[in-house]
Amino acid sequence: MNLIMLGAPGAGKGTQAKRLSDKYEIPHISTGDIFRANIKAQTELGVKAKSYMDQGLLVPDELVVDLVADRLKQDDCVKGFILDGFPRTLVQADSLDKALSAMDAKIDAAVDVDVPDEDIIKRMAGRRACISCGSTYHLQYLKPAVEGVCDRCSDKLVLRVDDEPETVKKRLLVYHEQTQPLIEYYTKKGSLVKVDGTLDIPTITIAILKHLSK
Ligand code: ADP
Ligand code: ADP
Ligand code: ZN
């Protein structure tokens, strides 16, 4: 199963991707997590990406396209993959199609987790993210077993710098301008699956699984 998660920042892509990854036993590949790992390790890529991410802007296409194409060639992707946060531009979507067709593969579904901007702004203030594995929690909707500690890896939970309200507003603008056109792109290809992202977390997973089993 080769899946893409679409949706605004904070729509719940990562939350659903992790649940689908457990269910289908295929890797959850988050380009945001890859960039944050590079920032932490102070790699050249991390240094370049950080300046864009902190401002709520997209990292340039050329820094992300080859990185994802290489990742999809790794052994753990033989049964499939879930891309979360990629593609985010039409250029990226096009390059992904080319990389996949060179591997004789294609996207089975692009899942659009749909949440209105007003809900996103409210929701993001309560998001807390693990500094190590990227798992996200919520102060109200998805509490970890121990406050401030990641259930998966026991590392610390923090408010990401780019989750400050002003940066979230900027990221939403960027989303509508650069990423939303992908909804039409995948609709035309017949691979779009739209789910209501304002429902509760398990209900959304059930809705996605129902679509995918059709
Ligand atoms: P969210 O989960 O809130 O949608 P991500 O963790 O996916 O955020 O991404 C955080 C930031 O990393 C983005 O705002 C952007 O700067 C950068 N980024 C992640 N994926 C991409 C991508 N495919 N293209 C360009 N920039 C990206
Ligand atoms: P994305 O990967 O799209 O940026 P996340 O999966 O990190 O989004 O979710 C954003 C925030 O909203 C997190 O704090 C997460 O715990 C919370 N969240 C995710 N799905 C829901 C939902 N259906 N209802 C309420 N809160 C949610
Ligand atoms: Zn963790």
C-alpha cells in the first residue's frame, strides 16, 4: 500500500499516518521529521532547512525531492509506505510520480485530512511534539501516559518553535497557496480520499481504512 497524507499543518496527518503505519506494517515517512533530525544533528541540510522552517516557509523543492526518492528505494518500503508532508508542491508531486514509475510503482491513495483553518489555529496551540521520534500529542485530545514524556520513546515533549500562533498562520497561507492545488491533482488521477479531520482520532482512522479496503 503506497499512501500519501495531504492536509493543512496540524490537520492530523502524522497522527493518522502513525496509526496506519502500525496497521499495515509499512514505514511512516515524514519529511518534517527528517528535516528536524537533520537540524538536531547539525547537518548541512539541517542548517539550510531550518531558516525556512522557522519562518513557516517551505524548504525549496530541490532539497527534498531526491531525499524522498532515495528513501523510497530502501528495503523497508517493499511492502509500501506512507508519505506524510510530501509532496507539498506540484513540482514535488510530479517528481514523485516520475520516481515511482521508474520503480514500477504508483500511489494507491492520497488521503486528504480536511480541517477548517479556525480549528487548526485552536488545535496547534495544544500540540506537543517529541524531540526524538516526532510523535505528536495534544494537551487536551491526545495526552501522553506521563505528562511531558513521549509514550513511544520516553523523550521530552515540547512546543515546536514553528507552532507559535503567528507562524501557524503563515504556514496556513503557504498551505493554501502551494499545497492545496495537490487536492485537484490527485482528484484528477482518481486517487483522492477525503476524510473529515474534525472527528475524533479513531473515527478518522476507521473512515480511512474503510475507503482503502474498497
Ligand atoms: P506539519 O506536521 O505541521 O504539517 P511538518 O513537520 O510536516 O509540519 O513540516 C514542518 C516544516 O518542514 C514545514 O513547515 C516546512 O518548512 C518543512 N517541510 C516539511 N516537508 C516539506 C516538503 N515536502 N517540502 C518543503 N518543505 C517541507
Ligand atoms: P499534522 O501532522 O497534520 O501536522 P498532527 O498529527 O501532529 O498534525 O496533529 C496536530 C495536533 O492535533 C496534535 O496535537 C494532535 O495530537 C492533535 N490531533 C490530531 N488529530 C486530532 C483529532 N482528530 N482531533 C483532535 N486533535 C487531534
Ligand atoms: Zn518519542
